[in-house]
Amino acid sequence: MEGTMVKAVIVGERQADLVEMPIPQPKADWALVKMRVVPMCTEYKAWLRGPRSPGERINALGHEGAGEVVQVAQPCGVKVGDRVVVMGAGPCGRCAYCRAGDFLHCPYQAQYADFTGEAEPTGAYAQYRLGAAWLLPKIPDDISFEHASMAWCGLGPTFGAMQTIGMNALDTVLITGAGPVGQGGIVNAKYRGARVIVAELEPWRVERAKLLGADAVVDPRDEHVVEQIREMTVDGLGVTCAIDCAGVVASQRLCIDATRTKGRVCFVAESSDPLPIRVSADMLRKGLTLVGQWHYSLNDFGQIMQVIRGSSDVLDVLISHRFPMSRVQDALALSASHECGKIILDPWA
Ligand SMILES: [Zn+2]
Ligand SMILES: [Zn+2]
């Protein structure tokens, strides 16, 4: 496709801007997608920091989206007109991890430029984006672009966690942190019929957790929070499983302490702080299963679409704000304020 397009970039500390660039050209089995919906994730962190040095800019913003295929270079897994979810950039697509759907763990990242001719990947905050055909799963006809775009970081991490720990309607789950990922966790847990206790301290997020259907919200700063959580469980032994979506040592520890003996704990939130785990007390004698889950397996895409189809009303709560991309600066400021669920950008307005 000829011509130019608009994308958002970060040009300074707390400064985003729109720039024009040539529409990228697909090669090999990559396809050009016209982006219709672009959810925001953690890009506000880069916006708060700004580029490494003055004069530089951060060019690749965002990694989520939904849109339609408008151009292919050769016959491949998608065709022009397909409505697709856009995820990630350049895993190889052939190794054992990619075949298992765990493409985020692929050790053989494709050289983006070999396939696209671009020196660096275009982020998702753009009117068009290239994607490898095998990583562009098709959206069922009865699901909107907006709702389908929640498949990635809105619902994906906690969906993956629940698959890994086998969470179902018999569970009472503790979700620590009701940011956008934790909010997605509430949606997933309610869809599966579990009882949901949320630990959150920021008032806006507490209200959102309730709107999304949390059965109870506790304040993690309360010194009796573990006892409070235990009292909310049928036999007083603690929750059967916990998913950490806050990513701080205190929340990780709360998951371990509030989960009953032989329960399962899954860590979803990114964290680089060391978490002290007592092998005897936490793992041997308590028999906890402690696992980490980055995201969901692409092979479960059909099932995540099922969650989306069955959660239509709450997805319109999970999506808390919509902005034209021309107001990306305001959208990033709101994202940094933490008073939001998933914010979605319209790259064409
Ligand atoms: Zn791979
Ligand atoms: Zn994300």
C-alpha cells in the first residue's frame, strides 16, 4: 500500500507526539493490518521516563490491537479482509515453544527487518502495523474489534494463569492488585464461576473491582488482612488459589500467606524485587504450588474468545476510557494516574 500513516511516539519526559511515516510494506508471510482498536498497556512508564537522551524518541509504542488485513505479500495464513487480533512482534513461529502457543518464550526471535524492511518494529500505536500471519488469529464474526482486542494484555495474563493452576467454579481466588491486569482477572474468574476476593488499596480501583463483580475487596495494608481473607472462606482455611497482579513483594507474600495448605499461587505481575520464599514453611509443609505465568497460550485463542463472548457487559467496564490517538498525550496521562481500566485508542481520530 502506498502513502504515509500516522503513529504515536514519545519525544520527551511526559511528552508524546504524532509523526508521519511511510506505510510499512509486508514481505514473505507477513501481512499489513489496518489497526482499528489499540489498547494501551504499560507504555505510560516510558512516557513518564522519556527517551534515554535528548533528541532521541521512543518509536515503538504498544503491542496490542485488533484490525483488518489490508495487504499480503504472498498467499499466507490470512487474507485481505480478515478481522484479526494483533499480538507481539517477531517470534520464529517454528520452534517447540511457538508450536505450543507459548511464542513469548521463543528463544529464536525473527529479525524483524528481514521480513518487513523496517529497521525497527512499528509499535501498535499506529494506523497500520505488520504482523506475521501465524500470529494474527481471526476474530469470530459476532465479536467486535474492541472486545476482541482484550484478548491480549486485558484478559490474557490471568487467563493463562487460570489455565495453569486449573482454576474453576469450585475455587475461591484471591487477586492482588486491581490495575488493568487484575481487573481482567476478575472478568476471567467470574466467567469461570469462582468466588473472587480482591486486595486493592486505591479507591478508584476498589470501586472498579466491585463493578466488575468482585465478591469482596480487602485493604492489603490492614494488619489483619490474612485473617480477614480466611474468614471469608467457607471453612476458614484460606483461599484455594491466588493470582498476584500487583507485582510487589507485599502482594506476592499476601498470596502465599492467604492461600490454604495445598493451594496454588500464580504470579502474573512483572517484578524484579527478590521475594523471600521459605522452602519448608511455604512449599514443603504447606504444600503450595508456586508458579509464574507471563501470558496465555495462543493455542487457547478459541477459549479466550469464548470468555469474551460470555463477558460482553463487563468488558465495557474493563474498557474504562476511549481516546482518539490525536489525544495520546491525555490518554497517557490518564494511564499514569492509575484511575483507569483498559484505555483504547482510535488511531484514525
Ligand atoms: Zn519460536
Ligand atoms: Zn501489554
